Amino acid sequence: METYYQPKDLSKFGEIGKDAPELAKKFFEYYEAVFAEGELTEREKALIALAVAHAVQCPYCIDAYTQACLEKGSNLAEMTEAVHVATAIRGGASLVHGVQMRNVATKLSL
């Protein structure tokens, strides 16, 4: 079965700048700086990235940051908990917009 997502394409990410090399260079420099050890460890940043990858539903990022988390010493329980944190925030963000729905419904029901 063919799908839009091809895991082998992840290795081609560096080619994204082929037709805009200066922009790609700036992006990759920024990306590298963001993921360097700082106030947060590289391990913590990988867990955050894994959670965000699930929230934005990027299969390439999920693959990449699952591997990064494992390489940086995270275990499956920690990774699963990070995904649950992202799920709770994403779900909560959807639910809190229910206040907007209720405000509009109340206004229109007058």
C-alpha cells in the first residue's frame, strides 16, 4: 500500500535547501543552535521535540525524535509520558475553545 509518508525520505531532509541554499543554511544553523546543550539538556530537548512532533503530527519528526530520545538515554516510559503531556495540552486547547463556542451560542440565542 502506498502512502504519502515515506520513512526513507527523512534522510533527504538536508536536500530541502537545494534551491534556496542561503535560507536552508540559516534554518539549519538555527536548528542546530536550538538543540545544543543549554539550560535544557539535549535529552530534555529531544523529549520536548518528540512531544511536539506528536502534537503537530509529523511522522518524520516522530521517527527522528524517537531515535534521538533513545540515543540520549530516554526510555519508553519517559517518551510515552511526554506524548501524554502533548496530548493533554492539545486536548485542553481544543476544549478551552468550547468557551468561545458557548459565548457565541449564548449571544446568538438572545
